[in-house]
Amino acid sequence: MSDPVSAMGGQSYEGFAHVADAGLQGMITLRGDLGSAAIAKAVKAATGCALPAPRGIVTKGQAAVAWMSPDELLLLVPYAEAEATAAAVSAALAGEHVLVANVSDARALFRVSGAKADQVLAKLCPVDFARLPAGELRRTRAAQVAAALWRSAPDELSLICFRSVAGYVYDLLALSARTGSELTSA
Amino acid sequence: MSTRLATGGRLIDRTKPLAFSFDGRAMRGFAGDTLAAALLANDQMLIGRSFKYHRPRGILASGVEEPNAMVALGQGPRLEPDQRTTTTELFEGATTASQNAWPSLDFDVGALNNLAYRFLPAGFYYKTFMFPRFAWKHLFEPLVRQSAGIGPVPKEADPDRYEQAYDFTDVLVAGGGVAGLTAALAAASTGQRVLLLEQTPHWGGRAPVDGIEIEGKPADAWVAETVAALAAMPNVILRNRCMVAGVYDHGYVVAQEAVADHLPGADLPRHRLWRIRAGRVIAATGAIERPLAFAANDTPGVMLASAVRDYVVNWAVSPGDRTVVVTNNDDAYRTALALLDAGLVVPAILDARASVTGELPALARARGIRVLEGRGVAKVKGGKRVRAVEVCVQAGEGAVLETIACDCVAMSGGFSPVVHLFSQPGGKLLWDAANGMFTPDPARAPTGADGAAFVACAGAASGALQAAACLADAHAVGGGKAKSAPKATAPDEAPMQPVWMMPQGAPVALRFKMLLDFQNDVKVSDVQLAAREGYESVEHTKRYTTLGMASDQGKMSNINGLAILSDALGQPIPATGTTTFRPPYAPISFGAVAGEARGAVFAPLRRTPMHAWHEAQGAHWEPVGLWRRPYCYPRAGETHAQAVNREVTNTRNALGLLDASTLGKILVKGPDAGRFLDMIYTGVMSTLPVGKCRYGLTCNENGFLIDDGVVARLSEDSWLCHTTSGGADRIHAHMEDWLQCEWWDWKVYTANLTEQFAQVAIVGPNARKLLEKLGGMDVSREALPFMTFAEGTLAGIAARVFRISFSGELSYEVAVPAAQGMAFWTACLEAGTELGLMPYGTEAVHVLRAEKGFIIVGDETDGTVIPQDLGLGWAISKKKPDYLGKRAQERSHMTNPDRWRLVGLETLDGSVLPDGVLAPAPGVNANGQRNTQGRVTSTYFSPTLGRGIAMGLVRQGPERMGEVLDFVADGKTIKARICDQVFYDKDGEKQNV
């Protein structure tokens, strides 16, 4: 048995904001009719979270549920629990037309923190950060690749990208966070 | 002479001297200088030679409109041509050089062109293209290439970094002069988000130089207070050194911030390109002074009147001891007064207006300046520097009344509002005949998605040139109430009088010397010639004469040019119209456009979980989509070809290990998934038993093969579809397209799980032994037969093991969670040592599959090939009523027995055929090209067989077995025999063990 490793092995960079590979994160894709009571119930049972509104992310303890599209949710749970949670959700929704897949290893998770964290991502993502409230997950792009981001704590943004481009995204984040390149007002 | 004045200079810091050089000569300036100011302070008025005639050219303006005073700035990798000295901030150690001068700035051979004024008229290029035919290529082009062009091109890569950033605002104000500040304050007071961008390092624009008072204070004081007030508002962002380059549809705005141009060597991005969404754009971009068209108006020392004033007041630079002012408006009198204030001499003001009565002229007269009414410049005397002006009657034909000695001429032909940002997205202009200028028409402003105007000009940009009206307008455009507008006080200005040529009756001899476009050397006579030759459209005339086509985009020249054209065409100016204003307002750097995308982050590089290991082994890479896969793992002293041969042979004889993680893996699930896959694939997937695998072909609706791969049925309602490495995203999108747009009522969900799994192919006679050694699953022939899969644990890692083969060997593909991919790979390497394991790369994959006659999408296919061409009829269901591509494949052209179809090819001499070569056929086609009958699609040296093997598409190929074809490569003919494309183990005994 070997320990699973995240794409960037926990690397971090200190610039005008802190950039870090957040390590392994359990992630489960759930596709289905988001209006169905069965899904709401299964998600609640698995994560403790209510279904998010469109573009929303609902957090409860170490779990969260994010709205990804009109028929897709992303469940966030501790990495070690992902396989079991996916199985539990599948079992709870047996007979429903849904797709449940553990995608924890297909992704990388970064955290950008500090008072100027927004500025790092404003260089890469066409997102109006001043009007991005907590509780909203934004699917966007970071430079040339797909990304999803949300405010995971005060002065902290979390960003998910595909695992294969984790190195590219880490390099982008570190480059954008270089001290001296803040987007300050004159 | 131009020199630094002993006192004054509101923008310079005399305690911070800076050293720089021009054409190798050491010079000194101060912090706060522009390069132009510092050059003038060092008596360097002559900066370069003109584009076409190599005439001496000096500094004409003090801002972004400057057409002439450009230098090559920096050295080596930081050399950058065409840097506008009037907007470049001086920095310590700046190295500058004149441009377009040979052998030297003071003595330039090309200036002989000067004598050839008459031989390089408007449309010179077009005329030389036309006649005689041979002359352009052999005579004119070499000549023009030798003498044209401005700055030198840097030869090394740019060492600086650049970046981009996104921003969003309710109101974007372009321009931080007093109008911009006023509009921003008014807009911000309503609580809206305001972004104020100023292209220079300074706020306040011209007002402090012009001596305007606002709210009873000197402009400088009001500007400082207002900037502080704006900076204190949480809803306002101020950025200086940030030029709005373009305004596009939907409020999209591009601006370039010069972050570190003035801080060379700092660890900063040099430029930052801002990509902004603005609810509304207020263009408070001011107005640009126009030159006057008089003979030899390009002589160094002739400057815009406003620029002369700027140099004196802002940088304490005297452009000359004796300055003659020539004008058609009151504003230029401010220059005369500023010169007097600095202790300099103004011998006369030549005013084209017959009667001069304004407040500013009165002030000038009161201080003893000669004001000559109804007068103009007949001609400037001097070559590389102004020596005198000859005075004439503006209404006449240029008879010289007197000659006034001077070393500077300050000219003003009135002002043109900077309407660029209003016009770029489609705003229309009005002609203001009284003031001789185009102004934005608010009734025909650019409109957004809601039909409302989203760009408005404010202040001078909207035509409100005088201070009080300017601020009132800006305040209103910003959304402020009339009574709260800041009050500006300045002397009233009397009306200007448009002057397009000086004197108005100038004869040809003078018109030949009147420059309109100073950068592209376009003269009054050129525009008149174009009109005589039949050019009526201003857009055509622009291109024919090159008026306004230089890097300054005619900021100073366009209005004068079209006035001359209108006059020549005998029509009013609005009938001629303007040329189109296009972004960028002024040039922006390619570095900023590229942004961060260079070096390591030039493009996303997709890495498998084992990428770092491959890299550490010194793998030779092959790009596959955005992935980089090992082509081979060369050992010390091995060529790539030797490495490939070793890897192939070892895989055939012992054990090979391949990182196949890049293969696409798409989960398809739902009650209608089987039905869906029967449409996506040519074969039947709905009948595949759970636990089994089937090879599938994907075609587009035109019947052409677009992807292939193995499909595994995971459960009653879910299938895992493998795609090619480069095809994963494309095929996933293809599936979603059909599901979302055509079969939206089918109950199917898909998920792209490509990156969830690391996939390792374990291939060769010892493959089973390795899996058994890793332990945890029964992988025997009975438990896991060919084309099945099983789930379990291998080496302690959760694994899905597919018994499939792309090599003809006993082969397993093992999918494990990506986070444990490297661990599994390592376990295989350790366990495989005694089994003769070697990793192999993509080229060995290709050779192994070619020996078995397997196709690769992209080698054997090119978008025009159907599965039937490739002998893959066995993978196409004859029973299914439909699948994507079926009907297309039934069209007569697709069923034509003459189609080129797949065969094997073996050269008679055992050599390797070159890739892609054609087999000619007798005769020629309708275009006179040699007919062909086939081409090579894959070709390799087979280490297993010890000779070259190839596949190709040949007309009626399978019916021509044994026939020898001639292939032609580099003029040589290679003979190859058509054969079965399966070169090795045709009965599949090796994989079936």
C-alpha cells in the first residue's frame, strides 16, 4: 500500500499572497435532476449540506457541495472518505437516473490566501472579484485552462483545476503573486 | 539653442540628476524629465531623419501625438525601436540612438531623397507596382527596403516579463486631466464603481500649464486635492501610466499600464495589459493641437505652441531663445506669455486672423509683444535648425514682407478633440465649422446591448475646449448636477479661424514643402495630387498617400489632410468625412499582448502522474495534444532509433512498461447509454456483456473516422469509453453535443474521467508474471481472458485491469487512481527487474502496432478516410438501423471500389519508405499535375523483422496484392510490393496465451 500524493506534493510560494497546493481533496461528481428530492436527500445524508442554488457552494464542516451546471454537482469531502461517500450516494440513488463518479484524483486544489489574494487571481481569471461573494463558486478559466474558484475562508480563495495542468497553474499563481506586482491603485 | 532654464519646472526634481546618452554622447537630465525634455535640455533638437526623404526632424510635440522624435532605446535584448521620446520617462543610464540616419544623424546620405521630392510623389509605391512590371521587383523594392523603415529590430529575445489583469467597473474614465477628474468625482459621488486611467505619470493634464484656476485655486492645487479625495473613496481606483488603447463592443476596454518602463531592471512586469468590462466609458481624453501647413514646417525648432509651453513650464526647458508664435487662435498666446515669464524673447506673434481682439492677445500686447494681424509664415529658413521665418500675408500668395530671426517657431492651427475612444466602437462625429474640428455626436454614440449609449466624451474631448465649459461638461457627463460643477476661471478666448494652408494662396513651390504627415512625409502637394488623380474617398486617399498610416496614426495630421482633400475636391469637410479610428490609440507592446504566456507558462503542459520520472530518465519527448509523452528512453551512447529498436525487441521478447495515462476515459451512464453508444460507435456496444471489452470506431456524421478505442462495460447501465490521447476532450464534447442538441430526451450522463486514473500498459511474454508478482488478483488466462477486465487490488493499490493489446503481445492495461500512479509504476519497475522489464515510449508503440497492422487515427486517417477504407468492416454493424456516419458511408463516392484502401507495403530492397510519399500513376490531371494512385501512411524499421515495413492507402489496394508500385521521394524511385498489412503473428498466437 502506498500513500496517495497530490500533483504538486504540497508545494507553496510566498509572494504578496500565499499560494499553496492544498493537498488531496475528495471530490465527487454527481449528475442528475437537481430538482429531485432523492438527490437532495442523498446529498444531505452524505455531506450534511443542502443543495446549493445555481452558482452556489454550501459548506458544512469539512464537506461542501457546489453547483456546477444545471444537472451537475460537485461534492467535496475528505479525500479518504471519497470512495465510500461516492458508493453511499450511488446506493442511496439506486434506481434514479444519475451519474456518480469519484474524481478526486482527476483534480488539483490550490489555496491563495492573504489580503491581496484576489489580485493574484484577477491576473488570470476574467472574474469580478469585488462582486464575488462567499458562498459562490465560479467556473472560469485561469489563463489557458479551465478552473473553478470560490472564497473558502476570509482572505482565502480556493481554486480547482485538472490534475494534469497543476504544474502550469501553480507556476501561473506563483508568477502572478510575485512581490511588487500588486494591482494597487495609484 | 535649447537649454535648461535656471529655475522652475513643475515636474522635474533637480536634486535627482540622471545620466543618459544619445548617439553615444553623454547627457544629463533630471528625474521627472521625459526623454524629449532631457534631449532639449541638452540642446538636442535634431532627433532623427524622416521616413521617406530623410529630412532632419526634431521634437514637434510633448505628448502621445509626437510623430517625429522617436529613438531606439536600450541595448542588446532590451533594444526597442520607435520609442516616443515625448512619452518615455527618463531613467538613469538610458541609452538612446537616432533612427533612419546613415551614416550619421548630421550627415545623412539618404537626404539626397530630399532633392527627389518630385520623384517620390503620392502613390509612389502603387505606381512602381504597376509599371513597368519588372521594375518593382528588381529596382524599386530593393531601393525602398534599403531606405525605408524607421527603427532597428532587436535581435535577441525580450528578457522582461509581462502580465495581464482583468477588471470590472461601472464607469471607466479615460484621462486624468481636470475633465477626467471632474467626471470621475461626479460619477463616484453617486456610489458607482469608478476606474480612472491616465496615460502619463501625472494628474491634471494641461490645466496647470495653461494657468487655469478652479474653484478659486491654481489648477495644481485643485488637482492635488481632487486626486486625494478620489483616492480616499473606496469605490474609486486610480491608475496612472495606464493608457486606454481600445474600446470595443459590450464595454470591453483594453488598457496598457507601463508598470516598470521607468524602473528598468526592477523585478516587475514591464507592462500590464488590462482587460476591462465597463458599464460606461467616459473619454476625457482632451484635445490635440494641430500644426499649420506652411513651407518647411518640419524644420527642427518648429514645434506645437502647446508643446513649447509644456517644455518651459513642466520641465524648465527653453526650446529656443527667440520664439516666433504663429497661430489662428488665442490659446497660443499663452505660450508667448509663458516664454516671457521664463525670461525668453518672443519677437512677434503672427496671427492669421485679420483682427485680433481677445483677452489673451491683450495681455500679450500689454507686455510689449508685436502682434501681427492677418499674417502668416511664408517659409521657415534653416536646415537642421530654424534660423528665421519669412512673414507673409495670410490672404496672399507668400510674398515675403519681412524676415524675423528666431530659433524656434511655436505654431498652433487649433485643436482636435481626441474622439478616438468614442469612435472606435462606432460613435459618429459632427463637424464644428466655427472651430474647425470634429466633435462626438452624443445622438449617435456607440450603443451597448441595451441600446443605450455606453461611451461619452467629456471636456475638451467633447469639444468644450475652454476651461469653464470643459469642467461643466465633464461634471454633467459624470452624472453631476449642474450647480455642483466645479467652476473654472480663465481668460475668454475669441473664436479661432480655420487655416488649412499658409498662406491660403500658396503656390506649388511652397506646397511642396508643407508637411501634413510628418512621420510618413506626406505633403499638401501629395494630397492635392491624389485628388487630381481621382481619389475621392478619404480612406483611399489615406492608403494612396500613406497619410496618417504611420505609428502615430495621424493624430496631428488627419484633420489637416482631409481639409486639404476636401478643398481639392471642392466639397465641404463633412462630405469628405474622416478615416476610421481603430484601436490601439497608441502602439502597445507585443509583450503585453502575449502577457504571462512565455517560457514555462507559454502554454499549458499536461503531465501524467509519472511525468517527473520520465523526465528524470532523460526521456526524449513527443508532444501529443498538450501532453508530452516519452518517445523513447535513450540510454548512454544510444541514438533514438537504437533506443526504439531496443524497446521494441525487449517488449516482444521480455517485458515492456508504457505510461498510457493520457488515453481518454469517458464514463457513459444511464438507461439509454447503450442506445446512445450504438449511435456513437459503428459497432454494437449495447450487447457487450458486463466485464467485457470491445474495440470501437467513432465517425462523424459525414462518415469519416474521427477516433477509436476500447469500450468496457462496467455495469448494466455504465460503459467506460477509451479514446485516443489527443481525442479525449474532443470526443467528450462530441458526445455532449449529440446529447444536448439532438437527443436531449435520452437518459444519458457522461463524465470525462481521463485524469482520474493513471494507466500503465504491461506488455510482453512476461506480463502475466509481473502482475502475479505484484499480487492481489487472479490474472490467469481463464480468470481474465482476452478482451475482458477485472477490478481488484494490485500491489496494494485499487486497480482495474484490462486484458487488451495494441502490440500483439500478452498485454494488460492497469488503471489505478492517479494519486497512486507513480507508486504503481515504481512497484512495476521493482518487481519487473528480474523479468527483463524496460519502459518503452510512443515510437515503440507505433512500431509494435504497425508490425501487427493496427491503424492509428491521425496516421491512417486524415479526415477523409472511412473505416471501410481501412479494412475495418468487421467493426461496423450491418444489422444496426443507424449510427453516426452510416448514411454518409452509403453514398456512391464512399462505396466506390476505386477508393484508396489500406494495404501493407514492403520495399523490394528492405529499406524504409519515407513517410507520406506518393505512388505516381500514368498521365496528368486537369491541372496538369501528375496522377497518383497511393501514399504511405505509416512507415518504420521493424527490428522484429529486420527490415522496413509500411502501410499505405492505395487505389483498389486489397485487390492488387503482390503488385509492385513505384514511390517517388526526393526524385528517387523506391519499389514496394503491396502485401497484407499484418506483418507479424497474423494468427494472434502471441497475445492469446
